[in-house]
Amino acid sequence: MVEKKIAYTKKEALDFLANHDAYIVAGGSDMMVIKKNVAGYAPLFDKDVLYVSHIKELANIYEDKDGVHIGATATMHEIEHHKLCPSLLRKAISEVASTNIRHFCTLAGNIANASPAGDTIVIDALLDAKVKLESVDGVRLVDAKDFVLGVRKIDRHPNELITELIFPKIEYTGELWFKVGSRRADSISKVSFAGYYEVKKNVVTKFACCFGAVSIRPARSKELEAKVVGLSLEELKAKQPEIAGDFAQIIAPIDDQRSNKEYRQTVAMNIFNKFIDDIVGGAK
Ligand SMILES: Cc1cc2nc3c(=O)[nH]c(=O)nc-3n(C[C@H](O)[C@H](O)[C@H](O)COP(=O)(O)OP(=O)(O)OC[C@H]3O[C@@H](n4cnc5c(N)ncnc54)[C@H](O)[C@@H]3O)c2cc1C
């Protein structure tokens, strides 16, 4: 017999997970699709279920010396409209699903779902966010970029609950979020891209970028980013083809029902080149 538990406190949730091999449901926007039943019937769960969306103590968004903490049950709508949250995250969220879904789906659910097309996982990786996991055994912090291990595979122990994501404060002068889907709203990404930069006295002093939906995990290379930092804008323009060629190597798009690899490769690199053009042009 499948047991279903609605948790109202973090302690209730962690105690349940300590004694049950359970599915966790937050907003349910992925889980209810994955476990869907015939029309008119409740979803079919083949093991125990823990519902966490009523845990108010995990819905907080606050800032401290480590950065901005976003609780696991804060909805995407709340994050989108919260001034403390990073602007790139808010931009990406404004294009996730539809307004009604954003009123109940969560950031924690997006990363735990580990879809290559997930939008916010690109931002988590770009902004060096950390995933906080708690269990009756204690607390673990995992870099968001390492938390997603592969398609629908994450670094979570069965008794752990994601309790928040933490975004360190990063200052910069320019940013880009670009999502390509089949239509302008309520569309899953075929390709996505996020980046930020800082230019001071004609020199690039910060540069970071991350591609989404073009490999099994968000694609980022700190090694390649470091080669851009220190270039003058003239050098960046002159080396743009070479730099784009290097970044093209870190993505590995595939064919699927939404697109094909040639389209994804071309579009991803067009967006990357637009990002470089913005840096060079914007600072003139
Ligand atoms: C019509 C539609 C359109 C969509 N469009 C987009 C889109 O444009 N971009 C996009 O990125 N996604 C999209 N999605 C996917 C989905 O909305 C997101 O992945 C969402 O963020 C999931 O959050 P949730 O709270 O609903 O998660 P749930 O469905 O409740 O859970 C998803 C996964 O996360 C796990 N989980 C949830 N909370 C926790 C926690 N606290 N600790 C540990 N594990 C947890 C669950 O066990 C499950 O594996 C769409 C979905 C639908 C149905």
C-alpha cells in the first residue's frame, strides 16, 4: 500500500524520508506528468509520496554573507518578482512554462528534475549556485553544476531533501539570457544561453557563459572563460572566430522531437556570437 504524506514542517519531511523510500512532490508540474494516469484519475505512484509544498519555513528568500538563499518551496512566481533574486534567474524564470504553472512550480524541482532542457539549471551553473541538501544525518552543500549528473540523474541521497539554493553575489556590467523554443510562450527550450561580463577601461575583466539544452548537462568551461578575461575589446573582436570555435567544442547537441543537432549547434553559436558582439559593441 502506497503511503502519502503531506509535510508541514521540515522536520516532518526529513523524518518521513528517513523511514520511507519516497517520491518527493513540490509543485508537481513534472511529477504529475511523469506519473500521469488516464484522464480523470489521480496520478499513479508505485511507491510512497512526500508532498512538500506546504512547508512554509522552506519558502523564504533572504540574503546573508553567503549570498541569496532561495527556499525549496518558494514558487517560481515568487522568485521572478523578488528583488533580491539575481536578475538573470528572474529573466530565465519569466520564460519558464506559463504564468499559471510558475505559481506552483519550484527552482528546486527544476534542478532535481535534471532535464537537459531545464532553463534555471543553466543559471544555477552560471552563477555558481550551491544546492543545500538536508537529512536526519545532517547538511550537505553541492555545487549546482555538479549536482546534475546526467539526464534525470542527480547527486541526492534517498533520505535527503533539497532545502534551498544559494546564489553568491556576483557583480558585473552586462548580461544575456536567450531562449529559443518553438513559440514565444510556454515552450520548452531547444537551445538556451546565459552569460555575464564586465568591461573596465576597454578591457574584459569578467566573462562567464553557459549553454543549455545542447548537452546532457549545462555546458560551461571556466578554462575557456579565463582566456577571454584580460583581452581588450579590439583583441576580443579580432579573436572572436577562434574563441567561438573553442566554445563550440564544449557543446554536444542531439536530435530529438524538438529539434536536430545541426540546428541546435548553429543557433547556440549564433547566440554566443551575439553575446560577444554585445560586449564589443556595448562598450564602444
Ligand atoms: C506545460 C509545462 C511547461 C513547462 N515548461 C518549462 C520550461 O519552459 N522550462 C523549464 O525549465 N521547465 C518547464 N517545465 C518543467 C517544470 O515546470 C519544471 O521542471 C519545474 O521547475 C518543476 O518544479 P516542481 O516544483 O513542479 O517539481 P515537481 O514536479 O514537484 O518535482 C520535480 C522533481 O524534483 C524533485 N523535487 C522537487 N522538490 C524537491 C526537493 N525539495 N528536494 C528534492 N527533490 C525535489 C521531485 O522528486 C521530482 O523528481 C514545464 C512543465 C510543464 C508541465
